[in-house]
Amino acid sequence: MADLHEVILDAATTADAGLLSNLLELYIYDLSEAFRVEIGADGRFGYSKLALYWSEPERRFPFLIRCDGRIAGFALATRGSPATDDPSVFDVAEFFVLRRHRRSGVGRRAAVLLWSRLPGRWIVRVSEGNPGAIPFWAGVIGEFTGGAATALTRPGDPHAWRVFSFESGPQHITG
Ligand SMILES: CC(C)(COP(=O)(O)OP(=O)(O)OC[C@H]1O[C@@H](n2cnc3c(N)ncnc32)[C@H](O)[C@@H]1OP(=O)(O)O)[C@@H](O)C(=O)NCCC(=O)NCCS
């Protein structure tokens, strides 16, 4: 029923830093089920790289996901990826849909908007300890590329990583 909802990817500005910081707390809390993440003494996880998204605009791309005008999540992308030495590759650094909006196609739509906004070679790294994210990315990337993506498994601690690699180009329809 995704198409009944309007999903938008908005470039986040410094004015959105507080909002993104709050959403990152919810995201890291979700991920702390799979990763050993400790909360700080102030009751926050913190995300020290957030400010870089505005000080390094040539290689960091922050977006808010809105669904029918409401905040539904965010996507943080970088140029350059921990999974390759190629500095031109785009990487999905962080990606989050609020629970209220899950399983209604918001993530699928936002991912396609992201890859279409930044055409080029993309890498998506997913922890195998994140059981919902594996079928999500495998399905969405498979649909987007028509099965043309490569998927490798890399060792990781505490869980292995699934690393998807594919091309996005102007031929991809986002409407
Ligand atoms: C993973 C996440 C982004 C998915 O967002 P979403 O908006 O719920 O995803 P969609 O509704 O677009 O799902 C598209 C398809 O992916 C698959 N999928 C999505 N979530 C799934 C889950 N938890 N378990 C199994 N399959 C899932 C389904 O095939 C789904 O289609 P369907 O609902 O018609 O069956 C969201 O659950 C999330 O933010 N999780 C916490 C943060 C996270 O893990 N981020 C990814 C880090 S790599």
C-alpha cells in the first residue's frame, strides 16, 4: 500500500541537526539489540560524526525521510565506504525508518529515492545480526537493480557483514 503515501527525501540542513541527533538515538537504540553499544552516562548514545555531514558536504549527504509530511526516518550517505578503497563509491552509512512507519514501503521508497538522487556505484553493508535489515536490503536492492547487484559476506565481530554492491543511474525511475 506504499503508493498511497507520499514519501519524500529532504536534504537535511544544519537547522535539522537537533532533529537528526534525536532520531539517531532511536536508531542506535534499535541497533543495540544486535551490536554491543553502551549508552553514555548522560543517557544518550551520541553520534560524533553527525557534524561532519555539514562540514564535509562534498562527501557526506544527510537526508530526512518524510511520509505524508511527517518525519518518518533518515538516511545518511557518504562518498567512500569502509568496504572499498575506491573513494568515489557511495555508501549507505545509516538508514532508519521509525517503527510507526515500518512495513508500509517507506524504507523501500526512500532507498530508491536515495540511490536515484546520487547516481553512481553504491555499497550497502548490513550486519547479519540485524535480521530485519537483511531481507529488506536484499529485496529492495534486488528490485532496484533487476538482480544485477553483487552480494558478498565479510567477517565481522560480533556478526558477519553482507556487502551489496550495485550501480544506480538515471535509468532508474523514482516517480
Ligand atoms: C530495515 C528498515 C529500514 C526497513 O524499513 P521499512 O520501511 O519497514 O521497510 P519496507 O516497508 O519498505 O519493507 C520493504 C520490504 O522489505 C522486507 N522487510 C522489511 N522489514 C523487514 C523485517 N523486519 N523482516 C523481514 N523482512 C522485512 C519485506 O519484504 C518488505 O516488504 P513487505 O512489507 O511487503 O513484506 C527498518 O526496519 C529500520 O529502520 N530498522 C532499524 C534500523 C536498521 O536496521 N536500519 C538498517 C541498517 S543497515
